[in-house]
Amino acid sequence: MAQIEDWRAGGFGLYIHWPFCTSKCPYCDFNSHVAARIDQRRWLAAYLREIDRVVARTPGRVLNTIFFGGGTPSLMEPEVVAAILERARRAWVPANDLEVTLEANPGSVDAGRFRAYAEGGVNRLSMGVQALNDRDLKRLGRMHSLAEARRAFDIARAAFARVSFDLIYARQDQTLAGWRAELREALSMAVDHFSLYQLTIEDGTVFGARAAAGHLKGLPVDEAASDMYLLTQDVCAAAGLPAYEVSNHARPGAESRHNLVYWRYGDYAGIGPGAHGRLTLGGARFATEAPKAPGAWLDQVEQTGSGDGSIELLGAGDQATEFLLMGLRLAEGVDPARFAALAGRPLPAPVLDHLTGIGMLSGAGGRLAATRAGRPVLNAILRELLA
């Protein structure tokens, strides 16, 4: 029974993927596409149909969070967002503190549009700022300027009680001193949540092709990138926004509750092109993934009534591995007993003793967590634990 109901320890969320952007950033490997024309009424009908299908499999659940990701969800008409939220609230039992997040790019900001999102039920905005100088914004392929980003942030603050924004570090020709100044500038904007990501060069992106051809100059070496990571931890913690997850910082109480559903290994329904989900149905947990191509997903929903592409039954070992991979990213760590219940065996004591002895893991309070020294090498720790 502990395994059957395991998802309840993380809660239940709904992810809506909007796959469209006005342009494709050169570093982005997300499922995002540029389209000249979008029939938003048609897309709304598909999202509503998918909600109805998923709720028939998960009736009566308390819905803790909703997240509109992309792509650029702030390109969605406010009426479309409001209609999706209304259907979701009717479909499941909305939590009293239901968190509804919408991702936005500064270039798609309009005060009236943001007010309409808020009136429709969005109560948290996540803004993709990415850099706080115009040179690097241009290098990253962003369509907005720093002035537009600041204006967008002020508009968002006026419309939403909770606003987060993303920054990317380890950029071309970026120095440690420059990143320190940028962090301090960001903190001066009274943000209560940051997502701070190291630039990674992914295959299949414009940056990936440039790097392979030797044309992406000035990227920091690994040691410099590591120094930027450690600086990030210190500066944000000193300002009252400690890292509650490897790449996310927040004032106490301002954490992203939707992302916590993922990291605490709850259940979540993924709706939209390429969306992933984890759903416990009839005592078994399944991994779902929708077709990535927007047109293919839309046609499939309209023609078959289902947006699922693949549905995979997750065995006990798979679940235990995913639980550890996600949970050890959190500063709060994981409950070893929950791993044992999922896996049918405890974590290996000799490995735990070794990693704890060399300062990579902590077992304080009965929970297992990566230490400050362990978080930068978390992948290596996980390989040891799961070997």
C-alpha cells in the first residue's frame, strides 16, 4: 500500500505545454516552434478535451498546482488560459492554495494582458530574463533588451504577488566579477524566486552546431563555471534566497510548488506536444509522453480523443531510481525509508557510510541530503548510490 499511494507524498500537478515562440533561441533544446499563424480556439478545444480524458482516469484528486510552460505561454490569449483553468478547477478538487504559474518572455509583456491572466486565475509568473546586459541578451538570441526586461518585471510585479525570473550564467566572456555584479543587480529588483542555470551546449541547437564547428568562443572553462556556481550559492544565501534545489533559489515560502511536485516525486499530468507525465493508475505508476510535433499532437487529439504518444509502466526499480534522481536535487533531501519502500531494498549501507564520511552526503534528521560539497558532483554521487 505504501508504494501504491507513494505519489501522495509529492502531490498532484497539471502541466500544460504551449509549444510556440516568436523566435527560437540558439541555446534552446525545448520543444518550441515558430509559427506564423495559430488557431488558438482549436488549441483550446484540444487542451479541454485532454483535461476531460485525464480526469476520467484520475477522478477526485486534489489539484495542487498548474503550470503553463513552453515555448512562450504568454503568447496565449488570456481567454484561452482562463478557460483551461476553469475546466481544470471543475475537473479536479482545487487545493485551497492552488498555485498557477505561467511562463513569460519580456518581449511578450503587456500590462493589460498580464492583468487579464491574473483575473483568469494565474497567481505566479515565471519570466525568462536570462541576462542583465544587452550584449549578452543579443548573444543569447533574446528578442528583448535590458530596459524591456526591467519594464516587464515591474508590470509583472504589479499584477502578480509572486514573480520568478530565470538567469543563465557561464556565458561567453563572462567573468566571476561580472556574474557577482549581475546577481546583486537582480537581487536589488526584489525578486523572491530565481532559477539560475549554467549554460549548457546541447546537440541539435544552433549553439551546438557553432560549438562543433569551433565558432562558439569565450565559454568559461569548467573551473570558472564551478566558481560561478559556488558564488551563486553564497550571494543568494546571504541575500535570504538560499538554494532549495540545485538551480533554484527562493525566500522561505516562495518556492515553486509545482516544481516541488516533480522533485518530491508526486504525480503530474502532462498535456500538450511533447509533454511528459507521471500518473499512478490502479496502483501502478506510468510514464506518459505526448507526440512532440505540434501538428501531429493536435491532429491526434482531434481524431482519436487522446494526446498520449507512449505510456510506459514503471517498475519498482525505475520508480526508486527516479525518486532518488529527483529528490537529491533538493536541499531537504529524501527519506531513505521511502526509497526502500519503492525499491524493495534499502540504499547500500557501505556506500552511504563512505559518501557521508567524505562529506558528500548528510543524514541529519533521518533524511539523506547532498551537502554543499556534494551538490556540484551530484551525478557522481547518484552513480555510486545506484550502482
